[in-house]
Amino acid sequence: MTGLKVEHLEVRYGDLVGVADISLQVEAGQVVALLGSNGAGKTTTLSAVAGLIRPARGRIEWRGEAIFGQPAYAIVGKGLALSPEGWRLFVTQSVEQNLRLGATPLSDRSRIDALFERVYALFPRLAERRRQAAGTLSGGERQMLALGRALMSDPHLLMLDEPSLGLAPAVVETLYDTLAELHRQGLTLLLAEQSIPLALGIADYAYVLQTGRIALQGPAAELQDNAQVREIYLGIANARQSGAERSETSNP
């Protein structure tokens, strides 16, 4: 069953095109990765799906229902949640207050205590710091809190924007272990990442974005060894070519 389906998405910021033409789908129970360098359109795509920005054209469906252009509060209420890049926490509020805000869309308020227990079981450090202001947390703890806040809405699809950005390797490893556990529990994930090994190591399927378009797509296991992913769409080939040209110039 298709959970999320995006067709010919276009997003503009005035005269600038953030996303030119993106089509993708996420089946229920999958982990799908969006790969690409800065400016490729990953954040814009997730923001459009989450209702944070209004697309210029295209179609977005969730479980067969058109959600294109609906506001963020309506979309999160349907079971889609976004853990954004940069965390966007309420830094003067406590850990517990930030988490409680994530549960705002829930119609069944009796489930909040169970959701707190779930988040604290996944992230014991947050339980230890539940009374602490979010602004005093480390980078890794802030990422845990951003993810925990998204989970407090009890989503069916969790979208994550650059979750490993700026974190120490040990913290990233723990974070991805947590994502794998959430997937084992049945949560569907849509993950935007610059790191090829991290994203493809957990994903079932992946899309490679370049300048607002899908440049390549396929099963993650196949893309792991695809030279185009590394050398063309993430700029490594250009760097090698520039280095070779410099070498030829300095050695006539």
C-alpha cells in the first residue's frame, strides 16, 4: 500500500525555483532516502510534504487522500511528522515542555503518557534531563529531542531532514540505531541525508536529487555501488576533474 505519493512537485521562492520537478513514493513500512548535496531540494521537498511551504504545482497524496497545499497542523494530524534540520526547538522551554508540544495534534489526550514513556525509553538521556531547558542541551541531545518531539504526535510516517548534520560520529551511530529500531517497530521513514553510507545503510529505496529534480533512483542496495551516485550527483567527479586539470597545468 502506498503511504505517500508525490507527483511533479514544483516549489518556488519568488522567482527562484527551489524544486523543479520531483516525483516519489513511499510505501507503508519502507525506509526511503533522499540523497543530494546542499541546494539539491531535499529540505524543500520535505517542507512541502509537511505543509510548511505551499507548492506552486504538483500533487501530494497520503494514503490516497490529496493533501497538496493543506496547512502543517492538518497534515501532522493525519499521521505525518517532520523532524527538521537545525532542530527548531523552544530553547527556553524544558525538554518535557518541548515534547508535550509535539503531542498537540493528538485527538486522544489519554495517549500522551504512553508516548512520553516511548520517547524516554528510546532516549533515556532525555528522561534524565526532562526538567532542563532545551537551550542547554548538547547537539546530540537536541537532535534526540527534535526526534522525540516528532514522535509525540504518534506518526505513521516520520520525515527526517539531515539528522546527522553536525553531530559526532558516536552520536550519529546511536541515532541511526534508534531509527533502525523505530523501523523494526513498524514506522515508515522518509530520510533526507547528504551522507551516502548512512542513508543507504538503512534505506530500502533511494532517490538522488540534483538541482530540484530526481537524477537517479533505485533500491538502496543497488545504489550503494553505483558510481553515478558518488561521482556525478554528489560532485566527487568534478572535484577529481578539477584536481587533474590543476595537475596538468602545473606540469606542462
